[in-house]
Amino acid sequence: MSELSVVITGGLHGVGASIVERFAQEQCQISIIANAKTADMSDIQSRFSDYRKMGSEVRVIPTNIMDDAAISQAIQKAASAHGGAIDVCINAALISQPMTYEETTIDKLDLFYQVNARSSYSMMRAALASLRQSPNPHVLNIAPPINLDPRVMGYRTAYTVTQYFRSMLTISLANAEEWRGIACNSLWPVKPFTDGGNLGIYQSHIDLNSGLKRMAMFSEAAYGVVTQPADRFNGEFFYDEEILDILGVSLTQFDVDAHHSLDANEPNFNTERVLDAAEALMD
């Protein structure tokens, strides 16, 4: 399935960038909604050159994702390039940083909420009219299944509760738009990745030190979900390995060197840079 019209937040780094690369391989038309001022443009231009060679058009729409009007304008720009329709809306932008309660000031909590939760609601709301014009519309939230286990909830509190807000939005939109044929699902990794972009909320009983895969498995799962008929899955919370197993995709292609090791408690990929960039937007 090629030439999908895709809008995505968080598409310049980490899991978002991996998802963009996977969709580019299928010649999709991708609009990355991001604060491009904080990006390494030389690296991005090199990547985008590779995407064009694949036959995909990928562009950045500079946007303050904490500004509703800016998000609405960005969605309009993305949709207008494809006859007004958007096929896929992906919310992948996030801030993840380990913080104790004492370290989590009200300003920090507000920042996490605006980036991880509120921007997702604003994106979905702004994209609805364009999604309704697609023959197979999907929203995909990079968000975890809700787990009230204190061993999970007590870790990165501001991050966890704002990500769970995004999870609840999945259920809300899936219910509200099902009759119009828009599917809304969530995707999350079972375990950390070996090559960065780790998202930090995992089931407490999972062994995080063995059987780890490359981030490419997650982006393959994202592509798999949104290329299904919109009436097949709706309001679901998938783990990457789970959905690929359902779709019959072999996981062995995402294996890594057995001697590769990863500290699962390491800070999220580019966390400090993302946090600094988001704070700059509030100045």
C-alpha cells in the first residue's frame, strides 16, 4: 500500500524517525509536524535525500505543537498537498525524563502534559475532517496499555500519567469516530530497543535484558497496524511483537548480536534535547 498521506509528530528523532523511514520505504507522502528550529538540519536533509530516492516525499512543517492554531494550520498544509485527505495521523512526540515527585515541579508537569497529552488531542481534533476523506483512515498513538501496578506507575510519574492520558484518548476517539470508519489504536514496545528511542514504561514482570530487538521492529508494527482495513482493529492497545505475530511477520529479522547489552534504566533517547527544546517554546 503506497502513497499514503501521513502526518506525524515526533518524526525527527527516536521511534518517530524510525516510523518515518519505514513509511518512506513504501513511497508514502509524509508531513512531519515539529519544531524544526531545534533539529540538526544537516542530518535531516541527508535522510530526506535518501527518502526521495525511495520515491517518498517527506517534509517538515515547522510547528509549535503546544499551539492549537499552529497545529491546525500544519494539518491544513499537509492535507492540501493530497487533495484534502489524510490517511494516517501518528502521535509520536513525547518528553520522557526520570523525575522524583520532588523534582517534578508544577511547570514540569504542565510541560509533560502539553507535549505528551494535549498536543495529541489537538492533533487528532485538527485532523478529523481530513481523515474522514480517506478511504481507510487511521490514527495511531504511541502510547502504552494502562497499568496501575505501583512498580510501573511510580516510575517517571509525570511521563507515565501524561502518556496514559494519550492512551485514554485512543479509547475516546475510537468510540466517537467508529461510525465514520476512522480507526484509532495504540502501539507500544514489549521491551526496550537495542538502538535507542526507548520509551520507559514496561510491564513489571517482563525481562528487559534478553530477547531485545532493533527499533525497526516497532516501526514495522506501526506500518502493519495502519495498513489494515480500518474496521479490523479499533480501540486496541498493541505491543509491537504481538501485532507482528498477528500479521504473520517474522521477528527474527529484527534480532541483534546476542552479546549486545542495554541498560534498561538509561534515560530516553535524546531526552535532554527534547526537554530543552520544549521548554524553549514556553519562554
